Amino acid sequence: MKIPKIKGTIDRRILINYQVDKEVLARYLPKPFTPKLVNGKGIAGICLIRSKDIRPKGLPKQIGISSENGAHRIAVEWVENGKTKEGVYIPRRDTSSKLNAMAGGTVFPGLHHKAAFTVKETNGEYEVAFVSEDKTTLSITAKETDVWNTQSVFENLSCVSDFFEKGSIGYSPYGDAFDGLQLKAYTWKVSLLEVSHVQSSFFEDERIFPKGSVRFDNALLMKDIEHEWIGLDKIKTC
């Protein structure tokens, strides 16, 4: 069964992006996924979304819910019906919403871990953090900027924007399959964030990502994006 179509607004979306050694990602990713590379590096990161007015498509926004959510993501490719597809593999999702956590795998894709979020946003500055029930942690401090990180594997903001716009399909593990979801944004506009602090217990786990295999690349910001989430057919685990 597909995840039903969901409509709402992305009030704020922060994309924290890392460059990762391709061999490390190739060992970690389950079949049929393989790393999508940029200048020889894999791309992974965390998506921090504050959603509002989230409800099944066709229902009024007044019944929608709001929540803070975090998704750990890896840019991937896979072959489907003889064609190469691209998107993200999402090994972990965290949410402030009890409903999201309860509805994971049915209304929302994949297992959702309940987490406590703290958020502070003032005059273009952002502090977002969460601690999940299993003690997974993430925190970021950043501010809006127009200065590009010259150490990035991407050439410029336009290139990284195109990369993530094309990777709008995500698959999350759930049971013996991967739940599929596609983001259909009515508009697509990203801007840059300058990061002064970032911490992720997931990407700092040296059992998965050996020391030196992960490096911060860039951070992006999206605001006030009307969108739909469209359920896709599941992919069976190999």
C-alpha cells in the first residue's frame, strides 16, 4: 500500500550537507542503493523541517498538524525497470509529534523516533537541536549568509540547489521493504547558511563512519514552501 498524498507547508527547512568517502557509503547502504557522487564524493546529511498544516490532500488546512522533524539522508542512485533513478535513502527519522511517530509506516514513511526538539530563531540566526528517546542527538547553530564555502565539492549554490531538487524521492526502511515518498514543492528556492556549530551523533559514529571519512560541506535554508508528499510503491529489500 502506498503512503497517501499529504499536503502542507514547509515553514522552515535546513539542509545540513556532508561530503563522505564513497567507499564508506557503499558499505553502509542496503541494496539496491548506491552512492550518488559529486566530484568523487558521496553526499549525506540531515534535513530539519518544521512542517505546518499537514493533512491528507483534499482536506482543509484547519485540521492540519505542525511538527519539528529530522531526517538523516544519503544521496543515492538505483536501477528501476532498467532505468537509473536518483533520490535519497533515509536511514533515520526523528519527530516532535506523537502522531507522526505512531503513524510511521502508514501515513508517514518509515519508522519515526520520538524526540525532544529545541528551536531558537532570531533575525536570520538559527539554533536547532534534538535528543531522541534512544539518545540520538543533533544540534546546529547557523546564520543566513550569501558567502559560498569554497571547500565544497559543489561549484556554487545553483549546482547544490539543482542536486537536491532532482533528488526529491526518498526511501526509508520499514519491515521487509523501503517506503517511498516524493516531495513535490510548488516553488523551489534555497539560500545559504553559515554554520558556526554542528553536531550529529549519527554521523560521528565511527563504527559506521570512520574518523576522517565525513566532512561538513554546506548548509541550505528553505522557507514557506507549499508542497505535497506523494506516496510511491515500496521497494522490497533484497
